[in-house]
Amino acid sequence: MSTGTIRRITFKLAKVFGVLLAVLILFVLEENIRGWVGLHLYLHQLRAQGEKFTLAELQLPKPPTEGNGATALLAASKVLHAMSHKCPLASSPPDTMKLVAPGRAQVLRQLPTLKGLDSQGSWQTYTWEDLSQQLIEAEKPLRQANEALAQPLLQLDLDYSQGFPLSLPQLNEVRNVCSLVCFGSTRQHSQRKH
């Protein structure tokens, strides 16, 4: 075979490949356009039937203020967070039990001391007297948190239009407050028994 023949065959193959590629691209474009048009026609039909698709159309109700303990719980969590430097329990209550085997736990109120994280994130040993003193210091915001948790509704006013990037920084503080409220009520309950 001569070089000219090889060039002609290569040129013809390149042309065929180019045509096939162009047909494939046109097919994909046509399918995308057809799908986009079909989707918008279907959405138009659904909207004509009264369906709603955006948050603005849904008109989500604002959370009620009556019987909603979310605002009070957030306020208590901010106070406890501000106290966390002088009262480490306010940000991280100690563990109340330790797993010792599968399906078995040791209740830590039986131990003379407990370990918990301080405000710098390092482990610290607490005596029961230390914990009692810190619970006394945190009594007012803990009472407020307890009252907020007793409300029939805990609903925050969130901007759902942000979608997945919606920031929820208050959740960690509220989680700490709830665990501290549980810890405080467990400790008071165990003290009443003794």
C-alpha cells in the first residue's frame, strides 16, 4: 500500500468518525432540549392544578411565640456558653457512665471522681463537690433551660431557602445544654435518694 492510499483511508475514517461524533452530540443536545421542554410543560400542568414547588409558594408559617421554648433555650445556652470558662461543666458535662464490656456499663456516680473536658478541650478530674458547686453556679440558666424544654413546642425560625448550606450553629450549644440539664436532674435525683 502506498502512502497516498493510507492517507485517503485515514482521511475517510476521520470523516466518518467526525460525522458519528457530530450525530452523537446532536442527539444528546436534542434529548436535553426535549427533556427540558417536557419537564417545563409538566411543571406548568402541575402548577395549573395548584401544586406548589418553591418555599415562597408554600408560604411556611412562622414559628409561634406562644408556647415555643426555642428562644428561651437559645438564651440559656448562650449564658451557659459564656460561663464555660469559669464553669467547664456548662459546655461539656462529664460522662455519667462508662462502657466496660459489650452490653455492660459502669455507672459513674459510684466513683469518687469523674473525668470531663474543660473549656480548652483537655481532660480534667472533678470531685462531686466540684460538680455540685458548678451546678449551683449554673442553676439559673439550667432552670431557664428546663422551663424552655417543658414548653410544648421547640421550633426555630430557620431560612430554608438557603438549602443544604443552611447554617445551624446553635445545635451544638443546645445539645450541650440538654445533656447538662439531664446530668443536673440525674444528679439531683440521685442526691434525693441518698
